[in-house]
Amino acid sequence: MYVIDQERCVKCGLCLSWCPSEAIVGENPSRFRHSLVYEKVYIDPNKCIECGLCVSEERPCPFYAIYDDKVGLPVLEPADGTKYSKYIYKYNPEADNYYARFFGEEYYREDSNVKQMIAELPWKWITRIDGDIMPNCNFYVAHWVLPHDEPLMSVGHPPHIHRDPEIIMVIGGDPENPNELGAEIEMCFGPEMEKHIINETCLIYIPPYFVHCPWKPLRTWKPWIFVEINQGLRHTEKVYNQMLPKDVVEADPALDFFRDDGFEG
Ligand code: SF4
Ligand code: SF4
């Protein structure tokens, strides 16, 4: 039999809508400021079909108040000041070197120019995380872009797709004028490579398998923040250099930076 522990339950009513047989009953709802609060929430054993949905991972009671009495009330470890520390992630570039992970052995090879290329970038890494670092967490990256007078790279980040939807946030760093980016970036969209100039704070949505880029920061006169969110547990990227002129591709060593990541074949 499924029951609700009345001490743990905060009577929010969230579980009422989940139950397929309307077995969860909420009595006398009211508002406590803006919070919906019932006088009592309980499970009617005559209606409960014991489907288990109200104790599933998809529909959890945030307060772990619902339980199967054959299993017992979930035991909660005491919150001793460290219980939830695992959710606060501080990026440590020594322990989690993004470039070393991305380039693999090539990063460490003595004849590789990867470290040199990275050192010359006007970027300051802020943080990154993905499902390997935090279970079930999507991929996020954030870095500053510092002033530069010349375009970064002749081609830029070449055309590519991602398996999952992507959000790119382009955030101006001036709190007095947050819409001002202080930079110009050239970006192409679609198989037609429709060209746009990004010069204000904005958010760019990239649907799954939508070909986009080159992404080419032309110049930056005020530091701004770049945030990339791949809405999957891991970053994926499939590169389409064949959309660019052959001679241009062959002449740009920076294109070594960009390679298929997370796509098979
Ligand atoms: S979701 Fe949990 S806390 Fe909210 S009413 Fe249901 S049992 Fe109570
Ligand atoms: S076990 Fe299924 S039927 Fe019973 S209260 Fe939970 S959701 Fe409703």
C-alpha cells in the first residue's frame, strides 16, 4: 500500500496531478502568500491501483514523503553541511583540462602546436561541466573573450552540427550597458551560410543537426562572456569543412582545432 508520511509532506499538492486513478486526495487548498497549501494530502487506498508512479524517478515527491509501506519510508541522511556539496562544482583547470580532454594525446606531444595555439587565444576560461563530471548534467562551457583588434582565425569555427539542441549566449560585460557587446562576431546559419553580424548581447538557439558557422570573432573592444550549452550530457560536433573553399581550408592551421567530437563515422 502506498502512503504519505504526514510529517514529511508539506501539503503542496504536486502529486495530485500525477496519480492516474485520482487516488491522491488534497483537502481544503489555500494560499500561503503565493504557495498552494492543502490542509491534508493523503492516498485513498480504495482508489490506489499501486502503479508506483508517485514514487518513481520521473515523478518524485520533492520531500520523499510518499512510500510503499512494504518498503518503508526512505531514510534521509542528515544534512550536515556537506550533504549537497556535490552539487556545487568549482572548475579546476588543473584537474579538468578541457583542451587535454578534447585533443587527447596530441595535447601532450612535444611536436604539437596545440598548446601554443591555446596560449595565443584571447580567452579566459571560466568553467565547464558535463554529464561525466556531474551525473545527468548537460554540457556547459563559459569563458571570457578579451580584447583583440584582428579576427580570431581566418576562417573561424567552421560549419558544424550538434546532435542535441545548443544555446549560445553572447553576454556583454558592461553592467552599465548590458546589451552592448563591445565586439563584432560574424556567424553563418544554415546550408546557405546566411551571414549575420552579432554585435549585441543575445542568445542564439541552434536546433539539433542544424548546420551553423563559421563563427568568427572579428574584433573585441570590451571583454564579453561566451556561454555554450549543449542540451545533452556530452558535447557533440560534426564538422563540415567541405562547405568552405578548398584553398581557404588548406591554408588555415587553426582548423586543426575543430574536429568531429562524439559522432561515430
Ligand atoms: S508532492 Fe509530496 S509534499 Fe507535496 S503533497 Fe504530495 S506527498 Fe506531500
Ligand atoms: S501508486 Fe499510483 S495509483 Fe497509487 S497513489 Fe501512487 S500514483 Fe496513484
